[in-house]
Amino acid sequence: MSQVESPPHLDMDRLIDDRRTRVIVCCGSGGVGKTTTAAAIGLRAAERGRHVVVLTVDPARRLAQSMGLSRLDNTPRPVPFQEREQPGDDEPQGSLHAMMLDMKRTFDEIVEAHADPDRAAQILANPFYQSLSSGFSGTQEYMAMEKLGQLRRADEWDLIVVDTPPSRSALDFLDAPQRLGRFLDGRLIKLLVVPAKVGGRAYLKVLNAGFGMVTGVLTRVLGTQVLTDVQTFVSALDTMFGGFRERADYTYQLLRAPGTAFLVIAAPEPDALREASYFVERLGQEGMPLAGLILNRVHRSPAARLSAARSLGAAETLQAADGQAEGGSGGSANGSAHALTIAALRLHAERMQQSAAEHRVSEHFVAAHPHVPVAEVPAQPDDVHDLAGLRAVGDSFFAG
Amino acid sequence: MVWAEVQYGLRDIGDYWCVNADSLHGVSTRDTDWDGVRLHVVTGKGGTGKTTVAGALALALASGGKRVLLMEVEGRQGIAQVFDRPPLPYEERKIAVAPAGPTQPGGDVYALVADPESALIEYLEMFYNLRHAGKALNRFGVMDFATTIAPGLRDVLLTGKAAEAVRRKRHGKLVYDAVVMDAPPTGRIGRFLNVSSEVSGLARVGPIRNHADTVRKVMHSPETAVHFVTFLEEMPVQEVLDGVAELRELDGGPIQVGGIMINMVRPTELSPSQLRAAETGSIDEHEIAIGLKTAGIDDSLRLAADLAAELTEHAVAAAGQEMQRQRLAEPGQPRYDLPLIADGMDLGGLYRLAAALRDQGAA
């Protein structure tokens, strides 16, 4: 089938049936079907007796749609699903919950948990905090990690399936907790906090000469009002920084712990697979457990024995025959005797070409990462919009 | 660096709306759907080919002797890949030439990979002559600050850079006829473009506020349009509809919605009646088998059954696509079909997409 040796097969059922698997992180670049995959895994695992919660961070409400819920919120909601009728089925009954990350709510809860009521109120009312916690990109990654940590600590589910934010690159997700740590150690924080503290002046002198210039620039560029708001905000948060740090470290450790499995999701396209490659390499560096690659939307043909070239050749032969029959007028394929066959042959050739192109792209990945197990999910002719569709996706990739 | 010549200061804000007449200098006799738009923001669900379409649009806009800047803001070097170039630095450089027509000269596409750090340093230098301070800010972790606790600053620096390029003049003339921005995906686009409004809300007075106000004016002006790239699939189409609604109802005022670019459109080989038959699985396998046999292909019966199955899948998909096409008509915006480049996207394919955009009046 290919010049490159086939990759090991990713046995998804073994992964979800293994009770030691507690967290499955679905990552990959945007538009590769992460959310649908996460939902399909969740449903499949629940049907096989796991108590599952699926956490999505996708603001497009895609998960809710495919699970037949009108919307999801920050609290896990039960997803009713019908048990499959299986002869001799004595598996324990599983359950499925789904939730969507509410970034602001999650952030507010951290603040409330870490600061005394007065200080919490002060932080929550700060315009800088409000904007940051509800609006800006980047906050989402921390809050997703935070929520994952919370769900894990709550210990109400035996499997958490999480779908990573639609960030510019899959790596953002991994970097978020670390970046928070780096930020908290940053000199800028000290710089911003110092003036608000008693005795700040003495500390100020200790800092290097760049300090005065930086404060000057900040005042000039930001204006006094913004700087004051930022300082108030940062110094109010100052007391909880330890807590933030601990949580970030906890989540990072959680990602490395046994029981966590990363699934890299990709489509057979150059961009998606390039991103998948980066991610696989990064996980290796960080010592994080990679379960394998799920390759979505792979085009296959039931008539693969007929090559694209032969198919096109046959279409041409038939068209020539039709042309002669019509007295050499040629004419459109539709009006002629073999129109249907010609159309079928052309479509088949197109599909074979697409399949070949996809195969070439996937081979690059496999050649670079020969030990990464792979499961392929055939392209569905129809979009997934209900549990049955989700189940069909699950069936196809678990059957592999 | 051309910065010394850049007329980009707070003083210009008032002048800005008077320069539109200048921007008409290069308009050809040909009408397009977006005459008058100078900042083309291209968004779409991840994976739908935003960068490719942005590149094709830049090429299409450049033909006829125009100068177009194609700008990327997410640091993924997508432009370099689409134009088959090594990674690009933070610098405006020419990357492609639009083809000349029989009566029209070619044009130039410049590319810029904008990153917030460089934009900040540049901004400080331009406004305050504070290049060193910019570097010190960097050392103090200001950019870490921006991307962690205040990522909105990052967005405003990037949109600010686009606004600057759109307004930049040299010798009294606009430097670029159009700027095409390969923007963040639809899920983030409202926030990304509206960020100036958010910053304006944070900073009630001061230089940042003034800067944000300028950027906001550009984003909300009739010279800016946001185009959406999609496939004919449910989820990306839903994102288009959600994105359009979001832009029309932004807190900071609406931002003009542009065209809907339908990417990777496949022509169907089947007639409507054949499609209907295929969709319901009532294809005449026997007819296909006879055809195959006539063409000298063995095993024609079983192969005919498999091909019929493929036809059915194709027809089901086509019916779904038709439904999505109808949904895309809802916002009442122009729609453009971009053909699937079946043998793999390359530079030649990019020029074909550019031609398709021009033929349909998108540029």
C-alpha cells in the first residue's frame, strides 16, 4: 500500500477500556475535527461503561450541537444516550456529561477562592480584570487547564476528555501554564507591584538602571490612569499569585502523570500534519504521554482496485464511442449513452487522486514518526449533527 | 526603513478622512464589489484555507498595476508557505507579481509577517523616539505581560499595524492601494478587531486611548471589510453565519462584512436527475456495468456496484453542500466560488484562484 512502512495501529478501544486512562487530551490545529472527535470518544467510552465528562473550550457550540443539547455551560450537563443493544452485554452502565468552558466564570471562581471577600470584590470590579477575564485571547488556555485540574480533583468522573482551544497553534495549550509561571516570575510584575507597596522605594533602588526608564516609558505610553488601574489590579492579584503558580504547576504535572493520554488530531492535509508533527515532537520533549494520531476525513474508495489513470482512460474511451454514435458531434456527457458510467468513472478518478494526495501527505508524517500509532477516520459524506452521527464516527475509528 | 517617511501620528487622525480622494487615484474603469475597501480582513474557520485565499485575494487586487500588502498576524509563516518562500522576517518585502493583462500592467504583492514585539518597538520609536526603551520593555517582560495578562495589547498592536499600513503615505500618496490581512479564525475575529474598542474602554484618556481610537476608526470605516472563507460544510458555514452576526452587532459598532469565499468547490459530473437517483441509492448499476464492459474493464458487475456506492456518497454530499450554499445566502453578502485545485495547491493554483476572484468581481 505504501513505500513507507505502515505505522502501528492505534487501538482506541483499548485506550478507553483501560481504567487507568483518566484524562484524554485532544489536540491539533483548528478545523481538523477535534471537537467532534472528543465528543465521539466520550460517547463511545460512556457506552462501554466509563463515567465520562467531555470538556470543550470551543465557543462555536459545536459540541452542544452534535450532542443534541441547545447549549453547554460551565457545569457538566448529563447527555442522555441510549444504551446499545448488545447480545450478552453485561457491561456496567456508563454515563456521559458535557460542558463548555466559561472562561470568565472560571477566572472569577479562582479569584473568589484565593482572596478574602473584600479583595476579591476589589479585583472583580477592576476594569482591567473584567476585560482580561472575559475578552482576550490567551486567557482561555489557562482557564481550560484550570478547569481540567478542577474536574480531575473533583474525582466525580473516571474519564475526562478535553478538547483544546482553537488557538493559532496546538502548542499554545501546552505552553499556557508555563507562560503563566514565567510571567509571575517576571521583573515587570515586581516593577508594577513595587510602587503600590509600603517600602517600595527602598526596593526600587535595588533594581537596575533600566527600571526608571521603563517606569517613565510606561507612564508616558500608557498614561497615568491606565498604569494606576494596572497597578491596582496586579497588586490586588499579588496575594493570590502563589495560588496561581501552584495550580499551574499542578496542571502541568497532571498532564505528565500516568493516566493522561494525548491524542493528536489531524486531517490529511499538509498544514494540519505539520502542526501534528510539531506537537508530537513537543510532547516527546516534555515527557508527556502520546497515545497516537487520529487522522480524520481520510478519503477511501470501495473500488480502489481501479486506478485513477485507468478510470480516466475508460471515461475517454466511452466518450469517444458516444461521440461517434452521435455522428461525431461530441456533445455533453449527459446526453450520451454512457453518460452515467462516464460520470461515475470521472468521480472515481477524482477520489483516487485525492486519496493518493492524502496518502502522500500522511506518509511524510509516518516517515518522521514511525512509532506513533495511527487510527484513520474515513470522511463522512454527511455532517455530524446528532448522537447517531457521533456514534458512527466512533464506530469508524474504533473499528480502524 | 521607510518609517522616517511614514506619516503616522496622532496629528493625522483629523486629516485621515480627507485622504480618501487620494486613494481613488489608481481605480481602473473596472467595477468590483469592493471598490473603496482598502483593508481586506480575511477570516474563516481554521483549516478552510484562509491564508491561501488571502494570498489569492492579494494577487487579484494587485493586478492592474496596484501595490498590495499581504499581512499575517499569527506568526505561523503561512504566507511563506503559500508563496513557496523561506520564512519571512518582520519587514515588508515583495513576494509576488500579479500578471499583466492585455491592456493592464501587472502589480506587486508585498508581504509582512507582523509580530507584536516588533510592532511595539516600532510604535514606541515612531511615536516617542523610544527605540531603546522598547528593548528595555522587552527585557522587563512587557511582551510576556502582553501575551499573558493583557493579550489585548497584542491584538491592538497587530490591528494597529494594519491600520498604519492602510493609512501610510509617502510624498503625499498612499503607499498601498490595499492591505489584505490574513486574520485569526472566525471564533476570535470579533474580539480581535474590536480590541481597540476594548482598550478604549480600559484606557479612558492618554496616548494608548488615542492610538486605540485611531485603529478603531479604521476598523469600523467603510474602507474595511471582513471576508469569510468557508467550505460547504455545516460547521464552517455555521461559523460564517455566527461571525457575520457578531460583526454586525459588535459593542463598538458594526464592522463591514465583506464577501463569502467558498473554497474548494468541486464541479459535479452528474445531471440533476442523476444526482437525485444517486442520492436515493437508485442508480442503475447495470447501466454502469455495460459502460465498464464497453470500455474493456473486467469485473464490471462488482465494480459497477462499488462505483454506484461512490456516486451515492457523492450525491449525499452534494445535497448537503447545496443546503449549505442556501444557508450562506442568508446574510445577503456576495459569494464567490473558488475551485478545488485537485492536483495539490501550489503557486500556479494560487494564480488560478486569483483569476477566479477577479472573474467574479471580488477584486
